[in-house]
Amino acid sequence: MEALQDKIMKEGTVLSDRVLKVDSFLNHQVDPELMQKIGKEFASRFQEANITKILTIESSGIAPAVMAGLYLGVPVVFARKRRSLTLTNHLYTSQVRSFTKNETNDISISKDFISSEDMLLIIDDFLAEGQALLGLLNIAEQAGAEVAGAGIVIEKGFQQGGRIIREQGVRVESLARISSLENGTVQFTEEVLN
Ligand code: 5GP
């Protein structure tokens, strides 16, 4: 997606060979116009998939997921990273190892909000090692819900997440695919690398 690639080139900062910082439009400050375009693009790619609900994870998946939900006309549920006091054992829970923070979180979703009737579209900001997506897929499985695919804003194709998830037969649509962050430079590719 051209508008997204342009934004990454203009405002993204390469923190290391493996980490891209996009705090000015996705991970801290949010660019609503860009999110709207992203939501529209996800919606058009999954228009025929009979999606009933979008599943994402707090906090950076929420903005693109809400925009996609708006265009698809379906609700958006986000997994919480900490068990809230108001949620007790009426939960689906899974463990996610965070690539950027180097910690493991329990993620959970109330059983009220996904069921075996659902056809889910999973949305997240980044795909790196695939742990966040695996956690969400695991929750979908616990609920007996079907997953039509995953919409990813930025896929880092040089990490193994994309391969792991696609090998499970899950359709992955990413709007920007990065092949390298070496030498402080972002390289994009159209190809699925792994
Ligand atoms: P994974 O579970 O695929 O390893 O990583 C996905 C999660 O890690 C994303 O939801 C995102 O929050 C975070 N993440 C992974 N790589 C990056 C990166 O290069 N930059 C930023 N800002 N977040 C990342």
C-alpha cells in the first residue's frame, strides 16, 4: 500500500536491524486518515469472506482494527494483556511472548464476545515472530470460531512469523512487507519472503 510505504519512509525510524519505530502514526500517536485507508484496504481484501467480527490485541492493533470494522460493518474485540478485575474466569486465555519487550503476557478475551458462530478476521500492527498471531489463533480455536485470515499493517518478512502462520494454512494479508532494515534503511518487497 503506497500511502503506508510513503509514511514509513518519511516517519519511520530504524532502531536496529530488526526493529522499526513508527510511533508517530501507529504505535503512540495515530494518524486517523492513514488508519482509514488501512481499514478500507483490509475490508476490500476480506470483503467476500463473510467476516462477523474482528479480533485484535491491545493496544496498537485497535486503531487499524476499528477502521476495518467500520468498513466491514462488524464489531471489533481486542484481547487484553492483563486480566482486568472485572473479568474473572469467564475468559479465553493464551500466552504471548513479546518480541519487542522480551516478556510473556497472558492475553485474554471474555467468552461473551467470540463464539463458534463467528468468522474472524484477525488484525495486528506488526508481524515479526508470529507469537501475537499464534496467541489470537489459539483463542479463536478455544472459542470454536473460524478464522478467515489475518490482516497485518507491517510484516517484517525477514523474521519467521509469516512463514509459521502461512504454514498453518492461514491467509495473511500484509499492507507493507519489509525485506530488510539493515544499515538503518527500510527495504520493501512485494514478495512473500518466508
Ligand atoms: P510477533 O508476536 O509477531 O513477534 O510480534 C508482534 C508484536 O510485536 C506486534 O503486535 C508489535 O506490537 C510488536 N512488534 C514486533 N516487531 C516490531 C517492530 O519492529 N516495531 C514495532 N513498533 N513493534 C513491533
